[in-house]
Amino acid sequence: MRNELHIIEAIKKFENNIVDFDFLVSVKEAENTADLIKPIDSDESLKYFDRDFSNYRRQSFKEYSPNGAIFIGKKEQYLQQKHFFGARSIAYIMNQIDSIDIDTELDYELACICMKKRKNI
């Protein structure tokens, strides 16, 4: 769902921050906080969900996750580090609709609905 404007903006942001950062990664606001995402072992118990969620409130800061739309980096630094993440990486924040990742039939249907809505605007 990314478009040419996202790519142009991301390149400009990276170039404007090239002294301080080696990489740029597109991200979206996370749907769930990391506190709510835990593994479940083969016994299917919730032993890793070891806090009282009855009074849970989303923290005052936002969390983000990579959306896979844009990765930009300096070649030498990437060959040395072999990934795009860390303190020398800057975020390019995208909205939820432009961050739709199509992995399932439901994702595809959602993307189609969003594209139709975008055409009508």
C-alpha cells in the first residue's frame, strides 16, 4: 500500500539525517503493546502472561513495529551489521492503512476495501 510519496519522503528523511543515522526503516504504530504479546508453550498455558491485566492501561508512550514497506541503508554499514535496526536507525512512520501487510486472504480483502475507499476519496 506504500506509494511513491512514501518513498520520496523516506529518502528525503534519510538524506537529511545521513550524518546521524545509517539506516531508515518504515514502521507503524503497534496494535498491541509488547506487554500483551507473549509466547505459549506446547502445554498451551499462559505462564508467560504473568501480570494482572484487569487494571491494565496502555502506557503513555506509543510502541511501533516495522511494517516492511521501506528499508534504506548505507551499503558498507549494512554489509557489516547485516540488518537495518538499532540506535543508528531512524523511523519513517506510516499510518495503519498504508502499512497493510498481505499475508492471508483476509489481509487481501482488507487491502481491496482500503484501495476502493481510497479511490472514492
